[in-house]
Amino acid sequence: MSSRSACIMGEDTRKLRILLVEDNPEDVFLTRKVLRKSGLDGDMQITGDGAEALRILEDMLRAGEHLPDLILLDINLPDMGGMAVLKSIKGDARFSRIPVVMLTCSNADSDIQKSYDLGASTYLVKPVSRDAMILVMRALFG
């Protein structure tokens, strides 16, 4: 079993590195709570700004740090929206292999389709249950 899988199965091994891009403090709290209950709340960076998320990725590269294993991305962000962030990430060969999970309140078919068209790994509508989060992580890293 890989260390990622072991982490997802609840064993205490290397935690996933997660970049959470969410501007609503309540949603940040709830997402962290679900991740913690799922055993997935390891090394997490949080920003509420899409452009800052891209800067964080650039800064990680410059500093020689490991890129996130996963990006959780809201659609509705101030300034640079989640779809633009997703397009930038997936359009940049340095970041395109990072799985991006859209984590948003929108259940509009057009948003779901556009997310997949732009390269999202999956799309979750908030609030997200612990079981749904574990299923997604197993599918991505299992």
C-alpha cells in the first residue's frame, strides 16, 4: 500500500500536501473539518485568492519545495475566479499533473462541464461529506 493510500485509509503515514483555494472562512473551517475527520488534513496551505494560489505554486517551485499533491479549488473567488485558476494550472506543464478538485456550492451543469473541460479531476458540491471526500481521495490516490 502506498503512503498516500495508507493515509487515506486512516493510517498515520505521510500526509497529503493540499492547497485549499477558498475565500469563505466558514467553508474553509468546514472543509478542514471534513479533511481532519477523513485523516487527510496534513500539510495544508490556504488562500482565498486565485491569483495568490498561482503565486504560491510559483514560489514553491522557486524555493525547491514539493508541489501540492492536490488542489481543492472553489469556483467563486474574488478577482480571479476558480475557472481561470484551473485553466492556468492545467495550461502550465509545470503544474498540469496536480489533481484539482473543484469544491463549490454551484451545481450548475454548465459549471460542472466547464470544470471537466478545463481538466478538473472531479467536482464536489458543498457541503461535502466525509464519505464523499474519502471516495474521491481513494479514486485519485488509491
